[in-house]
Amino acid sequence: MTSTPDDLHYAETHEWARLEDDGLVSVGISDHAQEALGDIVYVEVPEIGAHLSAGEQAGVVESVKAASDIYSPMQGEVVEVNENLEDQPETVNGSPYEDGWIFRLKPDANDFSHLLDAEAYIQQCEDE
């Protein structure tokens, strides 16, 4: 059974978004997504300074099984990327919600209304 924290917001494309105390939004892929991908061997992060629209491709996660695009769950400017993933991409497998975050956005607005809550995301995963 995968973990789906209640305090996060989820995109239908399996990314999560967490509003941090400093106003930034951390983004990563869900436990369900990393489990489906298998052992992650490479993470392509977006460029710092890039302005992303909600739903725009932001990077790629590659595993031994497949490659999967990462989409930005919100509109905003990329202000930080998880540089540790360059040498340790498997961190996404072991800690998808903490150490395995992929990038941080300065959101244009703190509007999470288009994203799923944990209950709706769990239902989506069960329906797949």
C-alpha cells in the first residue's frame, strides 16, 4: 500500500504540491508514481528561473522500466531544484515526500483548487 499524505495536493498526473512556511511550493512525484516506475535511475529537473504554467512539462524521471514526464502542478517560477537527485536519483523511491522533492516554485498564486486532495487522489489511483 502506498502512502498519500493528507496535507499535500495532488495533480492527476501524479505530482504532489506542498505549500511551505516560506511561501514556496515544493513539488515531487507521489509514492504511487514512484512505485509504478520502479527503481529510478535519473531525474531531469527544470531550469532555475524557468516560468512554468500549470500542467507544463517540467522534467523527466527515468527508471529501469520507463521514462515519465514530470508536470508542474501550479503556475510559477522555479527557484530551487533538488541537486542531490543528480547523484542519488533513487532518493525519490525511498523518500518521495521529503528528501525526494524535485523542485520548488514561487507560485503566481496560492490556488490549489484545481488539484486533488488525498482522498480524491487515492480514488483516482484505485480507478486506474
